[in-house]
Amino acid sequence: SQHFSNLRQHFSFPSIFIYGHTSSGKTYVMQTLLSTLQLPHVFVNCVEYFTSRLLLEEILIKLQSCSGTEQTSPVRCDSLNDFVRLFKQAVASQELQDQTLYIVLDRAEQLREMEANILPAFLRLQELTDTNVTVVLLSEIVWELFRPNTGCFEPFTIYFPDYSIGHLQKILTQNHPPEYSADFYAAYINILLGVFYMVCRDLKELRHLAALNFAKYCEPVVRGEANERDTRKLWKNIEPHLKKAMQTVYLREISSSQWERLQHDGGEPGQLKGLSAHTHVELPYYSKFLLIAAYLASYNPVRTDKRFFLKHHGKIRKTNFMKKHEKTSNHLLGPKPFPLDRLLAILYSIVDERVAPTANIFSQITSLVTLQLLSMVGQNDQLDGPRYKCTVSLDFIRAVAR
Amino acid sequence: MCSCLYKLLCENHPEDECSLCLQKIQEDLNKQLLENLVGFLSRSHSDFQEKTTEWTCRMKFREIPTAALVLGVNVTDHDLTFRGLSGILQDNITPYVALLEAKDCPGIKNLMQKLMGQLMKCDIDVDSLEDEDCVQVSQNRIRCSMSSLISWYESVKKKTDSETPSKKRNSSSRHWQSPPVVVIFKDMESFTTKVLQDFIVISSQHIHELPLVLIFGIATSPMIIHRLLPHSVSSLLCIELFQSLSCKEHLSTIIDKLLLTSQFPFKVGEKVLQVLINIFLYHDFSVQNFIKGFQLCIVEHFYSQPLSVLCCQLVDTKKRACSLSHDQCENIRKLQVLSWLKRLKEETVKLLEDLHVYHENYVLILRCLHVFTSSLPKYPLGKQIRELHCACLENRVWETEEYESSLQLARMLNKTDLVTMLQQCVEILMSSSGKEFDKTSEKLKEFLTQFQNLEAEASQEQDMSVLSQKELQKKTDLYHLQKTLLELKESRRSKKLTKFEMLRFEVVDYIDSLVRKYLIPADDRTLHEVVYFNTASVLREHLNAAPRTALHTALNNPHWYLKNQALKCDGGGISNKAPDICIAYKLHLECGRLINLVDWLEAFSTVVMAAEEPNADAASSDQVDDTIHARFIRAISELELLGFIKPSKQKTDHVARLTWGGC
């Protein structure tokens, strides 16, 4: 024991950078390691503490409760300078000098959004505070994307590789429901991975899906139509169900609770329309025309306007009117910006009756922008006349025009 | 006059009554939606409370319950829905409801600030004002983070648990042990992706400590969720869809309850109603704006129409009529030929009573007619009752072509339809309290029994035809066969009008007679001016303004607004007495996309000089007068301020026209 505490007194590497894909166990491993070895540590999520002040204060607050005895009191820490001072005080008062203290920053990519000095300072906190501290950064992106232009202390990087299908299988099988055998559950996980592994390797999501659909898998067994070893029968029962799940629940087209209810009632998933099924948007009369006009303005070149929208546009030479490559590319190129006047001109020509340029028409354009059906481009000069882009798809416009 | 108007509005409360009625209607309309939502909310977190021990719950990822509330593009109406929603939530489910708007939340920090501010304030509301420390904690001192929100939640939960039951029994029975915290995003479309994502990620990490429920207010389609949130974030949510009533149905109900009733003395004419409906259908789909327009009609009517004094509930009419002043009587006299002053007041009361009876009858018969027209193919008179109402108000509906074709179509209705329609009509007529339609409903019932009798006869007739068929088969002789066939044909032609068809004609004719008797346009009634507001032009000016046109008129033809005779110009000439800006504007209309400032100044000074010294030796002074120069510059900068021109970068001494593309 004496030896071990001596070991803990050694200074560790100042900063460690751990990266790997979503749910490759970075956070879990770190947390388990720190708690089982009972190392003093502070664990902070950088997304949750979105400003540097919040982050620094949170570290100090957590530090107070590190030894777990005292009541926390509010801390005020406005700058990194304060932080270093307060940190030293806290470490001294908590009597943590004789062992390494770990500060783990989860989702560390958020640090890049904060002040420029935060990330370099954390990387060499050991030097700045002159205490035995190691900062661990957890992130989903590589270190190269972090490195500031001005250079900084290079942390020790560790890569967490993705779980292979075998790993996933093992992990998922580990916590099987108590009323069924591990083998039975392992067979189920096998089928599940067979369907979902292609699209999803997120352990959390897979576990969620496994829990959602397990009841359906057990159905034949519960009803006594098959026994636990009857894999083929069970597979036949569950496979189409899982495929349905991939198209609906997995995409959050319908919610998990709705899925469970459906499963429970034995209904067909087809009855419930997903989110994407409700694409129809009811618009006022002129809004429809405005949107159509905006679409035309976005995807038609300006020079064709005269031909399409003027009554007496003279003779049309149809043969060499449009070059081949133009014809195909307009929809692939995406919407082009157009000025307000062009939009109104097209509107006047596509609406049969006379349209008065009332305030209501203009406010409708603005509301289309707030509804994100149009988007405003470059609004730096107010006098320049606003320019817009139409952001809706051809299918949407077809539905509106119907 | 003013005090009189005020008194009227106060005594009468036409608005008050209307708004009360409106409130009720709206509550009823949203009821279903709100009930569904409340059901969802109460389910959302109770699931977890009940079966936390179960394996599935342990294994399942705990998602944030989210209601996607599709409300339609009429954003102005959403406020009311949300207000109703948060009221109901606070009454039934949880005191912790926060309403967030995109414009208040440009960043996650502002969002948290807003959220905590709203939640902690509502805490104060519930617990009265005894815990002063909560009030004193200012925005800046609270750390805007989820952890402080959680500790706040823990503390209020503890407080409600430990509170003496006698004091708070009421509220604690309404809310549960740990009420969910509901966060409503009013306008989902306007929120930035980053803010939403961050908030969802943060709160999903604390869902175990803070039972959060999100409500997304969506104006377009639920697809927006997928557009705003990547899969990694949307997989943290458990989204269920809720759809509100379409705004068109909403409007129909409002019109039905507000206009097609004799409950309120005030009425709107056809043109006015058309303006209101057009604004709704063509521009905004906003029921709130429709109601505001209607209220404007009321105010305008009482303000501009002197006879509106008499627009009141029937019981008050006599009192009002007796207190009419001499001038007011004169006004009435102008409308009609009534000779005696004494008689005039009595006559007026009688006429108004007639008008009221007319309205009652009108509405009933209109509804009956709508029963017929709404089921005809292609709806020649419109599908909605409001269209029919407009048609009837406009002119004599029975003289229109559409009516004629509807009757034609009605004469071809089949029996089952006809019978159900008659039954509906009977129901409508029976619902009225007056005795006017006793006879009518009797008659309709008679028709119904006749139809029933027909059924019995029809079976007999069938036997007959079968018999003749048999006869036909017996005869083999060619001559006889021909003869019988001819006879049969004859009989069929004469019998073309079966009893059913005869009856159908009768019914349609009867309905027609009702229409001709009761659906007379209101303009034909005496004293309709008292209750009908007809000046659509005023309303259009107020509600559907055209700023561009108005600006052009003001600058191009200042006489229109200034009413100064000197400014009256004929044709396209420029009057030199017009304000400088008008002169400059008129001159610039003749220019192209780029305007040379020197030329413009020259032209300007010529026009102005023509006024001041018509016979002075202008030719000698090549230099432009300083005053005129200054006036010109001011006019130009005013035009720039109005957005007609702007300095051009292409040529230094030129300005660019911004309007009408420089023709």
C-alpha cells in the first residue's frame, strides 16, 4: 500500500488526448478506470458548460466536492488567471498534492469554440499551476483539427478503434434479460446485428433497438409455437419486423413509444404515418404563387424570362434555344439567388388577375423566409434590394402547384 | 357624438360579447388537440416511473419525450394556441412550463437564460411570495447551466413534498410527485440548428434528474425536424406528431357562430365580408386577423354611421328609438318616406323588429339551402356556407345562373340523399324557437312520409312490369309483338315522370319557394343601414394597404393627398408649386437606370425657376442659384432615404435608380 501511494505521487504526463468514433467506449472506459482505481478526478462535459467561465467554474466546484466531505459553495472565476490561482488553492485545501489529479474534458472539440487561450492552457496546466495534475481530453475528431496555428504543447494521443461486429455481439449479449438464457439472447443479437450492422454501429442505439424489439422476438416462445432453440422459426418471425424498424423507428419517423404500442397491439406498422409522410403544407393563395414564382426565378436563367412570361415575345427559335448541358444541370446546380423585382415580375405574369403590390404581399415574402421556404441572400446593403433563394424541392413545388 | 359612441360601445358591448363568444369557440376547437397533448405528456414520464425495474427500461435509451405540434402557416394565430396550451398544462400537469421564441435565443446561452428565468419565475408564482431569496437572486448571479437548473428542480420538488397538505392539497393533487418540465419551442423553423442540437444533447444527459418534455411548434411540415437535426441528435428524441385543426375549418366555425346568427345585432355586408375572406384566403390564413378586421368593422360602423345608434339588441330598440334626436330622425326620414314625426319612431321600431325576424328566418333557410347545395356535384353555389351567404347577400340568388343549375342538379338527386337532406332541414327548422317555420317543417315531414309510402308502391309497380314482360314473351305473332312494344314504349314515355320524380319536383319547387321568400338580399330591406356595415373601401384601405402605390401617388400627384388647388395638374405636366421632392421624383421617372446628377439639377432648376421668375433673364445666369441647389440636394437625399435612388459606383456623378427597373 505504501508503495502504491508512492507511485501515485509521481507526476503523470501533462495532457492526454483520447479520440475515437461515437460510442467506442472512451467516456465509459475513462470513468470506470478513474472510479475503480479511486483516483481523484473531475469529469466535465464541454457541451454542457458552453462558455469558458462556466467550464472553469464547474471544474472548481467539482474539485471542492472531490474528497466528498464539504458542501460546495459558489465560485467566481472570470479568467484563466483566476482559475490557476483558485485551482492551486483548492488543491492545497483538499490535500490532493500527494497524488495525481485528473481533469477529464469530454466533448473537447467544444474547446475550440471558446477563447483562444483555453485549449493551450489546459494542455499545460501542470506547468502553469505547478501541481500534480493531468488533463484528459476526449473527442470524436483527430488531434490535427485541434492544433492551434500558434503551436502548443503536444498531448499524448490515444486512439480508440471502433468495435468490430464481434465486439458488439459480445457487449450486447452481456446484459441479457434475466428470464431468458444467454444463448437465446445471443441468437437474437446475431439477427439484430445482421440487419442493422450495415447502417448503425452505435452501441447505444443498437442496445436501444434490441430492447425495443425483443418482445416481438419472444412472441412465438411465449405463445408456445416454438421453443427457444427453434432459430429458424424465430428468425422468420423477427426479420421482417426488424427491417420495418430500420425504416421507421431507427430514423425516428415514428417514436419508440409508438412503436412499442404498435407491437403490443399487434397492429401493422403501415397504419402509422411517419414524419416524412406529412409533407403537405397548406399555403394562402398568393403565398403559393409567390413560392412558385420564386422557384421559377431560382431555377430558370434570366434570359428565358422574356420568352416564358411575356405575352408578345416575338418568334421563338426552338431549335437552338437551349444548349444541351444547360438543360440537365439546372437542378443539380441548386437554386440561384434572384432580386425581389424579378420575383414580383414573375408573380404578376403567372397570376391571372391583377395583383396589387400591397403590404400583405411583401409581408408574405418575409413570412416565407421565416418559414424557411425561401432564404435571403446577402443582406448587407439595405438599399440594394434584397435577394432571395428558393429552398424547396421540385416535389414540394409540384404539390403546391397542384 | 363621441360620448354617445362611447356609451354605445359600453352599453352594448358588441365587441365584448363577440370576444367572449370567440374565446369559447377557440377553446372548443383546440380542445381535442390539447387533450391529446395532455395525454401524451402524462404518459411520457409516467412510463418510466412505473416500470423502472424492468429489464427493457434499463436497457432502453431514455429519450426525451417530444411533441411535434403542426400548427399551420398562420403564425399569428399560434400565440393563442400556445397560451391556451400552457394554461391547460399549468392547470393539469405541471407548473413548470417555459415558452421559448427563436428571436430570444440566438445562442445556447441566451436560451438557457430565458429558460431558467421563466421556470424560476413560475416557481415564485406558485409558492406565492414567501421565499424572498428566490426573488432577489438576479439573472446574473444564477449560473446559467443545466446543473443549477437541476438543483433548482430538486429544491422545488422537495418543497412541494414537504409542504403541509392542508395548505397545498389542491395543487399537489393536480400535479404529480415530480411534475415534468415542459419546454415549448414556439417557432421551430426559426431556431438555429446549433442551439437546438446543443440544448437537446445537454438535456438528454440529464433526463434522469430533470424530467423534460419538449414541444416543437411547427408551421410548415414535420420534415423540418429532420432538416434541422442530424440523426445523432434526433435519435435522442421520442417524437410524436400532433396536428391542429386546419385554419380554414377554424374560420368556417367562426363565421358560423359569429355571422350566421341573429344573436348579435351587428352585420357585415357582402363586399365587406368578401374583403375579409379574401385577405384570409389570399394572404395570411390568419383567423386572428380576420377577427381583428371584423372588430374594425364594428368600430368603423359605430363611428361613421349616425343611425348605428339603433344597432342594439332587440329589447333596447324601443328605448333607443324614443330618445332619438331631431337630427337622427331626419336621417331616418332621408332613407325612407315617412311623414309623421310621431309615427316615425313607432314605424322605426317596427321596421327594426321586422329586420330582426328577417335575420332569424334568413339564417335558417340559408342553412337549409346549404344542406342541398353542399352535396351537389361540382358545387355550383360553393361548398362552404360562407360562399352561399355571400351569394345571397350580393343579389337575388334565385336570379343567378348558378342557382338555376343547382336546382337542375337537385332535381336529379337520388332518393336516399334527398330523404337525408330533408331530415336535416327538418332538424334545422325544428331547432328554431320561433313559430314561423312550424308549417314549413310540417310540410317537409309530409314529404318524408310520402317518400316512405313510395317505397311500398314501388314494389307493387315492379310486379306490374314483370307481368307485362311475361305477356311479351307469350305473344309470338310479329304484328302483335310490334303493337305491344309500341304500347309499352308509349306507356313508358307517359310514365316517365314516376311518382318519385313528381315528388322530387315538388320538393325542389318548395325549397325554391322558400328561398324566394326568405333569402331576399338585405339591401332590399328598409333600415338595413342601421345594422349593416357596407363600406368595403374603407376596410380595404385599412387592412390591405399598398405602400408602393400610395407613395407613388403622393409623389406623382401631390394634389391627391394635399388637396391644394394650385397643385392640381392636368396630364403629365409638372407643377412648379409642388413640393421639391415631387418635382425631383417626376423628373427621375423619365430617366434610365443611371441618372446624371448635373442634368437632373438643370431640369430641376428649370422647373422651379419657371415658377419664381417667369420673365426674368434666366439665360444670363448660367450658374444655378445656391438656394435651388440646396433645395435640390435636400430633395435628392429625401429620395435616397425613401429608397428610390442610391449612389452608383460605376460613375461618380451618377445615381442609380432602384425602382421599377429603370424603364
